Amino acid sequence: MKILVPVKRVIDYNVKVRVKPDNSGVELANVKMAMNPFDEIAVEQALRIKEASHAEEVIAISIGPQESQDTIRTALAMGADRGILVKTEHDIEPLAVAKILKSIVEKENPELVILGKQAIDDDCNQTGQMLSAFLNWPQTTFVSNLELKDKNLLSVREVDGGLEHMECSLPAIVTVDLRLNEPRYASLPNIMKAKRKPLEEISPSDLGVDTSKRLEVLKVEDPPSREAGMILGSVDELVDKLKNEAKVI
Amino acid sequence: MSILIIAEHDNQNLSAATLNTVTAASEIGKEINVLVVGHNCSNVSKQCSQIPNVKSILEANSEEYKNFVAENVSKLIIDLSKDYSHILAPSSTTGKNIMPRVAALLDVMQISDIIKVVDDETFQRPIYAGNALSTVKSNDKIKIITVRSTAFEASENTGGSAEIKSINGSGDTDLSKFLKSELSSSERPELTSAKIVISGGRGMQDGSNFGMLEKVADKLGAAVGASRAAVDAGFVPNDYQVGQTGKVVAPNLYIAVGISGAIQHLAGMKDSKVIVAINKDEDAPIFQVADYGVVTDLFDAVPELDSKIN
């Protein structure tokens, strides 16, 4: 079977984001970009399934500007077999992303789509669930353990109160949480090899998907900052402050 | 057109996050109805009917809703959606699982994790782990919204008298099968609604050292949390995690012990009213958001704190 893994290019998680002075968004120019960390986990899981001989091909897809091909190359260097870049001029919302993915799924016929549970830029946490709804496939979100038995998917989900065990049959949508695996680093020979792997480029209009935005961003601003506090000399002083100044204990 | 709130519960008790969602809905300013979807959940409907300002309760009581499987619950919500201008759910793992399916099938863009209602079509939400706040206006015909419960006060839960109407379910989609849950049981308050939270980080060195925090927590009536580093190191289970990818908390008092204060952790706790940091590294970024910091070895400070807060 084939596995499709969408990967998003986002600001590297170690970089402190800066709001643009005109409040139109955050500064993306000359900022270090990287693959969304959850998507790395998704790529890793797909590769492990392939290495366990449950899949023949792993396809990495990214939707975004031309530079998103770097993110696809990262997935290819990790071990994905080929890439698809859906080139867009402006950033698009999860609803349109899910529509694009749906038409790619219909073309490529994968039996499994593995996605990160959320992207660390917009923090939306929507795309996997939306894709599942469009395809009418089962969804298992926030997965921290995944086992494939014949055509059955056994998974463990991270939920607020603990864990949940689910079962569904393929084809299916899985979104991954942090503890599922530890993604591998691409070796230098594999980075070189990735440059020769096939990477197809298409546009949303080739797929007949309307990517116009539904949410109008009126303003992006800094969060209120906290006043600097005080360093105390002892635990005694801390207990006194909490009791008599902050009055919280 | 009115508002529908998806109640969060365990078939027995209504979760506090629903009350925060009611407050967000009140700010939108339309008639509020609450959907209680579950199995043998009439007790929850009764609790919801006591919430002031709620017009009516729709109760869908059926076996296929017992474990809140997203495919089943979202189908029901879509079937009900035509009567509403706004559908809101708490931004819990349940709400996050269900609501994007509803949005997709109604062909609207969900507004995730709102922290402020500007008007009935404009909302503020955090992006980049709360390092920026985005104000967005939705032009969709129906607004599908998840609500960050810590950003809104809880509404009252007594004094109301909403009518309870029983409605039919939409059937089992047979897409996903729930097998079992492993829920952490604890006598302590729930992390997201606790008035005081004490969290440990990588500095705790070992899972067994969390016993020190638990002792303090029990004296203060606090919940125990952890940073992602502590979860990754295997000290505690993931449902302890406070941060961008874990739970978001905003208690009256947050005590961070042996936590350096990575951006992704701050995203989950920096709206707490009073923040205390105990860390031996004076350069730890946690001190930049703390109201009170103590630069010391936590293995001395925590037992001392324990002995002095009676």
C-alpha cells in the first residue's frame, strides 16, 4: 500500500516569532524555517510502517510557496520515496488544505494518510479531521501508539484524562502526537540521494480547488507582557509573599 | 438564529469547561441551547438545565454516543446545524476531535481556541503558541468555534430552568470502534480547572521525585502538572503535560519547579494569575514570567515549602 504524509513548512520551533510592525501578521522574511515537528513524527511513522513491509511507498506532500520543496526534500532525505508540491501564492487555511489533500488522495489512492496533529504556526488542529470527514474514512487523532494488523489499525490516543484505545479498518486517517516516536536524522548520503528523488509540482487550480480565505485576519498583535517579578532570598520569604501579598494560599 | 453549545461530560457529570463555553456564548449575545450527546446521560442534562441563560437542552441519548466517537457525534451535530448561527465546543481533546469534521462537512473554516469574543463574527485566538494573538473575522454562514476555557470565567451553574428535549440520534457510522480507555484516577483537582497548580520539569530528575510535589499539592488542594521535558523523559504520563501541545492552564497560583521555561511550556501557563519559579539556574527563562522566583536547589526548597505552608 501507499502512505501519504503531508508536511508543512513553518518557522523553526526554536525561533522567537516577531509580530510585524503593521500588525498584519508575523515576520517570515529571513527567518529560519523547518518542517513542522509533528509532521516529522508522521514521516517517521510512515517510514517505520514501510520498513516493517506493510507499505511499498511513502509520498510526502507539501502545500505552500516554492520554498516548501525544501520541506519535501527533508522528508525525502529521511526516506520518503517521492514528493508532491502544491504551489500556492498565499498561505491557505486548513479547510482548503484538506480539500487539496482529498483530491490528491483520490488520484494516488493511498490506504493511509498520516498527519501531524497540529502545525505550530497557526495551532489550528483541524486538517486531519477535515480530510477524514471529506473522504468519509475513519479518523484516529492524537495518536501515541500505532499497530497495523492485516488491514486493521489499532491505536492509542492521548486524551485529556489519559489514553483511549481505538480500532478501525483501512483506509484511514491518523494524526500523530509527540510521544509516538522519535524522528530520525537524515544522513548526508541520504540528503544527497534525496536530491534525485522525483518531486512533482502542481497548483490548486490543477485540482479544481478554491483556496480563497474564509477568515479575514484583522490584526495580529503581541500578547500582553507580564511585569518582571522579584527574586526572593528564601522559601520563608516566598511563603510570606504568597500568603500576605498575593494572598493565594 | 441561535447558538448551540456541545456539552462536555462523561455521561454522569458536566465538565467545568462547558460553563466557560457558556460565558463565551453569552458574549456573542444570542439565545443559547446546549446539546448533551451521550449514553444514559440524563443526569448531565439536568445539570445543564440549571445553568442560567440557557434556553433549552437537547438530549441525544444513544449507545453509539457512549464514548463520543468523533464520526458519530459530528454526524448528529451536522444534522442539527441548520437551526444555528454558531456552534461552540470547549477546546478539549474531545472538541478538537469532533468540531473540524463538522466544519468541513458544512464547508466552513473553524475558528479554533478563541480567547476573546469581539462581536458575533469576530474573535481573537492565539497563534504561534500564544506568542502572537490573531483577530479574525469569519464570513461563513455558520461559525464553528472551539473555546479556550481558561480565557473565560465559568458561568453560574444553578438557578436556571432550561427545558430538556429528547432528540433522536443519527445512527452509528461504523467507522471507528472504541475499545477501552485508561483514565488517570486522582483525588486531586483536574489540571485545567484547579485553582493552584504545581508542575515539575526536567530538574525533577526522576518520576519518583514527583512525590514531593504531590505532598505540597495535597496541602494546597492543588493539581500536579509537568513540562514536556518531564513527560518526554518518562517521569510522568502525558496527561500531566502543560504547554502548547498539552493542556493550557490559568490558575490563581502556578508553581514551576525545576522548569526552565521553554516557549512551548510558557504557552500553557503564562496566563496564570501568580507564577512562582523555583530553579537553581538563575538564567532560566521561567524567571522572566515569574512574579516570585527563588534561585535554589529544588530538592532543598520543595521539602522546606512543604513544611512551611501548613
